[in-house]
Amino acid sequence: MVETLTSSPSISRFNPRRSIPALFSSYKTLFALLWILLFTSLFFRQTNLADGLFIFRRPLHLPLFPRFRPVSFNITDFGAVGDGVTVNTLAFEKAVFAIAKLGKKGGGQLNVPAGNWLTAPFNLTSHMTLFLAEDAVILGVDDEKYWPLMPPLPSYGYGREHPGPRYGSLIHGQNLRDIVITGNNGTIDGQGQRWWERYRQKLLNHTRGPLVQIMYSRDIVISNITLRNPPFWTLHPYDCKNVTIRNMTILAPLFKAPNTDGIDPDSCEDMVIEDSYISVGDDAIAIKSGWDQYGLAYGRPSKNILIRNLVVRSMVSAGISIGSEMSGGVSNVTVENVLVWNSRRAVRIKTAAGRGAYIRDIKYKNLTFENVRVGIIIKTDYNEHPDSGFDLKAFPVIRDISYDSIHGEGVRVPVRIHGSADIPVRNVTFKDMSVGTTYKKKRIFQCSYVSGRVVGSIFPKPCQNLDLYDEHGTLVKKSVSENASDIDYDI
Ligand SMILES: *[C@@H]1O[C@H](CO)[C@@H](O)[C@H](O)[C@H]1NC(C)=O
Ligand SMILES: *[C@@H]1O[C@H](CO)[C@@H](O)[C@H](O)[C@H]1NC(C)=O
Ligand SMILES: *[C@@H]1O[C@H](CO)[C@@H](O)[C@H](O)[C@H]1NC(C)=O
Ligand SMILES: *[C@@H]1O[C@H](CO)[C@@H](O)[C@H](O)[C@H]1NC(C)=O
Ligand SMILES: *[C@@H]1O[C@H](CO)[C@@H](O)[C@H](O)[C@H]1NC(C)=O
Ligand SMILES: *[C@@H]1O[C@H](CO)[C@@H](O)[C@H](O)[C@H]1NC(C)=O
Ligand SMILES: *[C@@H]1O[C@H](CO)[C@@H](O)[C@H](O)[C@H]1NC(C)=O
Ligand SMILES: *[C@@H]1O[C@H](CO)[C@@H](O)[C@H](O)[C@H]1NC(C)=O
Ligand SMILES: *[C@@H]1O[C@H](CO)[C@@H](O)[C@H](O)[C@H]1NC(C)=O
Ligand SMILES: *[C@@H]1O[C@H](CO)[C@@H](O)[C@H](O)[C@H]1NC(C)=O
Ligand SMILES: *[C@@H]1O[C@H](CO)[C@@H](O)[C@H](O)[C@H]1NC(C)=O
């Protein structure tokens, strides 16, 4: 059920190995390179024999654990056993405790070698690098008795699935600075199967915990590893600043893995998510900022977020979402060079009355939809509220959204923008769009209470709500029916 990178023909675009043959395509280049190599090696032989040999030896002896910090530890130094059975929580805690003392000296690195390192949740510390070797797997204990409870997130009120305390995350951090989680494609595996089953059977009394959750922190890099099978969301940066997520693989089953979102930036600013593959049981990415009255009171937006060079898949929800919890506001988001394939929805904004705040300055650029049911969606009646205490008159403002270079094939409904009299969608721009459709030609560009423009010609033919401009930006035809409604969920 889990998709791997090799199963999509389009993924190969991101394989760096593919571009290497191109470099050598000309014999001239190859010849010149050989000469350079020869001369370099001669030079080094003459100056320092050992260094010269090192150049040739290095590929054979890639360091297992490259050094990123002045001090590094091996998890086995703390008594951990990678047999998949021993519970290593204490070893992780001791390691983090040792690193916590090194903060002023540049911090410390914790290396996890190949093996299956079972553990209950543990906390990270500042100035820490967690490095997962190839074939290193950190396995989450799947018995909830081992999972400590913590208070609900302030911007979500009493808790998301159940009132009261929630389970923490397998790997957790609060009020930290300078954290790196990286490796040579090692894995953090939440063993979510038991959690999903027990959730479905209503056997859990608390909200499930994410796989990795970093809160109230800054300067975070998460890269070069695989995350899979989270009990709940996979990677949840909450109220964080300066977060980079790069070159990741995030996997969960496409069905029956409830709420296994890939990455959920939540009240975060200055974030980059790039060069990654995400195939999960809910949204691949969902930008959030709190829930209704609690999110409004917390008042921390998600902003300045760049998402690019991704391949994503979601059969239950969408590739890239904004919302539905967005009550702290969401602004200045760029989503570019993203392929959404074999999915239910591609890019979706979801909100409702009661959520308040705004979603604005959102730029989508160079998106490819391959075999998705609905491409572009804005939904303003996504009514899922924490309790009855929300303000029905808290209408979110949705505006300044552009879709540029949108292509694809096998799409049933390319556009469905469903604004309302209370929540109209304003200032939307479409430019350079050609999406091959699988359905009847009519009513596949659906609009309701939408104002904005189309620049140049696009396919399919836009709804009548939008003004038409030519390629040079000259108004051709002004819309007289921005509030016309032509939404059909049956297609
Ligand atoms: C990393 O591991 C995942 C899961 O096994 C795999 O799908 C992916 O291709 C690997 N990535 C790289 C860069 O080798
Ligand atoms: C870490 O510990 C394991 C097991 O003792 C050992 O095989 C490995 O070589 C150690 N790695 C480093 C870098 O010390
Ligand atoms: C991690 O730290 C938080 C905040 O201090 C605390 O509530 C939680 O219990 C800690 N988790 C573990 C597993 O120690
Ligand atoms: C991505 O991560 C893998 C290991 O997971 C590494 O081999 C590869 O070089 C990384 N690619 C880039 C461009 O950083
Ligand atoms: C949930 O609560 C019920 C009733 O108090 C209790 O019997 C059950 O053991 C609890 N389950 C868990 C997983 O804590
Ligand atoms: C963001 O975090 C990275 C990684 O820790 C750090 O190198 C960089 O200086 C930070 N940028 C800012 C503006 O703080
Ligand atoms: C990912 O791995 C590649 C190849 O080893 C390395 O060049 C790169 O710096 C790593 N990225 C990060 C952000 O650690
Ligand atoms: C918008 O976000 C980008 C990062 O994607 C950032 O470089 C830019 O400065 C932000 N713009 C504003 C006005 O803050
Ligand atoms: C558009 O995105 C695709 C990945 O979906 C990428 O291969 C292509 O290079 C991008 N095009 C441009 C012009 O950036
Ligand atoms: C409409 O949105 C675009 C971005 O898509 C922005 O540049 C422009 O200023 C907005 N126009 C108005 C009138 O707000
Ligand atoms: C369309 O609806 C919006 C929001 O209800 C309203 O502000 C606007 O005046 C309406 N436009 C027209 C042309 O009726």
C-alpha cells in the first residue's frame, strides 16, 4: 500500500544521478576531466603523498557519520541495543542529557547506526544534531502506555480528538534553538498501524501524538531522512521560526491511516520545504494556524513559507492544503514546481465561517496534476469546529491568490472555487493554464463568489466570474457576474 519513489515514472526527474550521464555525454568533457584529474593527482603526489592517495581512497571510505558538531556520540555509548525489541528510551534520554551540557561549546551530535532502535517518546535539546545512518530505524513503541501526556495546544482549545491532555510526539522539542535531524536516509518509523486501528475502534481516550513535533523553537533543519507511519500527523512544527525541511521521504499508507498528514507548518514563519517526496493517508502538506476562537485568541499566523520541488500524493485529502485550521491567519506562501499524481485533490484552501482571520498572498506556480480528481480548490464551508463557542460571524478574508503555469492531464474538475456571500474569494489570477480533462467539457471550471482575472488564454475555458485580459495585460472583457454560482460536487 505504501508508495515508494520507484513506483512513479515522474519521480526520476528528481534523481540527481540522472543528470550525471549528461555531463559525460561529450567525450571532450570526459577527456578534459581525465586530464584535470591526472594533473591534480600528480600535483598532490608531489606535495603530499598521503593526501594524493586520499583523493582516490575517499569514495571507498565515506565516513559513516559526517561530523556536524564538535562532539559526537553513538547511541550505543548509552547502552542502546538495535534489536527492535529492547526499549531504548533511557539511552536516548541520557544522550540528549549529555548533549544538553555542550550547548555553549557548539552542541553535540547523536549518531544512530544501522539497526532497529525501539523507543518511547523522548525530547530533543538545543544545539543538537540527530544523525541517522543508512538502515538506521528509530521505531516508536506502539503501546500508548509508554506515551506521556501533555497539555493540549493553546491554539486548538481543549484538544483535537478528545478533550483534555493529548499524547506527546515520538520525537519532541520545546523552546529550542539550532536543531538538526538528518542522516543518510535513515528512518523514523512511528509504527502507526496499531494507533490507527485503536483510533478507529474508539479505544483511545486522548488525541494521538505526531511523529516529530517541535514547538516554540527556531533554526531547525530536517533533511535527508525518511519518516513513516506516524500515529497522527508526521512532522509538526508549531509556533516555530526559520525551519528548513529538505530532501525528505515521507510515507504512510494512502488509506486507513487517519490524519497521517505529511508536514503541517502551524503558526510558523520563515519556512522552506523542498526537494521531497510525500505520499500519505491525509494532506501531504497542510499549512495551519489554530482552530476557531482558540486560534483567533492565540493569534499567531503562518507566513513566509516556500514550498518547492516536491512530488506528492494523497488519495484521501489533498497534495498541498491551507487550512482548515487557519484562525491565526496565513499569508505569503509560495508553492512551486510541485507534481501531484494519482490523488484525490491537488491544491486546496479550506476554511469556513467561525474561523476568522485571513488567507492572502498565496502564489502557486508551475504545478503539474497527473490523474487527480479535482485540481484547484477553495472551499469556504469546511465546517469542523472545536465546540459551539465559535463566532459564526468570524468570516475569514480570502484574497490575492495566483495560479501561474498550471498543467496536467487526467483531471476531472480542474477548478472549483466555492466562495459565498459572506466569504467571497477576491483577486484571484489565472495565467498559463492547460489541464487535460477526463470528463465532460462543461462545468469543469466551477466558480461561486469569485472575483479576479484570467491573463491570456487558458484551458479549460474559465468561468464567467473572472475578467479577461490579453497576454499584454490589457482588459478584454470585464465580468458582470462575479457572484454567479456554478458549483457541482457531483462531478
Ligand atoms: C530513502 O528511503 C526511502 C524509503 O525506503 C526510499 O523510498 C527513498 O528512495 C530513499 N531515498 C534515497 C535518496 O535513497
Ligand atoms: C557505534 O556503535 C556501533 C555498535 O557498537 C559500532 O558498530 C559502530 O562502529 C559505532 N560507530 C561509531 C562511529 O563509533
Ligand atoms: C518533553 O518536554 C515537555 C516540555 O517540557 C514535557 O511536557 C514532556 O513530558 C517531555 N517529554 C518527555 C518524553 O520527556
Ligand atoms: C538526499 O539525501 C540522500 C540520503 O537520504 C543523499 O544520499 C543525497 O545525496 C541527498 N541529496 C541532496 C541533493 O542533498
Ligand atoms: C480509556 O478509558 C476507559 C474508561 O475509563 C478505560 O477503561 C480504558 O482503559 C482507557 N483506555 C486507554 C487506552 O487509556
Ligand atoms: C536559520 O537557521 C539556520 C540553521 O540553524 C541558520 O544557519 C541560519 O543562520 C538561521 N537564519 C536566521 C535568519 O536566523
Ligand atoms: C544531505 O546530504 C547531502 C549529501 O550527503 C549533503 O550534501 C547535504 O548537505 C545534506 N543536507 C543537509 C541539509 O544536511
Ligand atoms: C515572503 O516569503 C518569502 C519566502 O518564501 C520571503 O523571502 C519574503 O521576504 C516574504 N515577503 C515578505 C513581504 O515578508
Ligand atoms: C516545473 O516543475 C517540474 C516538477 O514538477 C520541474 O521538473 C520543472 O523543471 C519546473 N519547470 C520550471 C520552469 O521550473
Ligand atoms: C491582487 O493579487 C496580486 C497577487 O496575486 C497582487 O500583486 C495585487 O496587488 C493584488 N491586487 C489588489 C488590488 O489587491
Ligand atoms: C458580490 O458579492 C460580494 C460579497 O457578498 C459583494 O461585496 C459584491 O458587491 C457583490 N458583487 C456584485 C457585482 O453584486
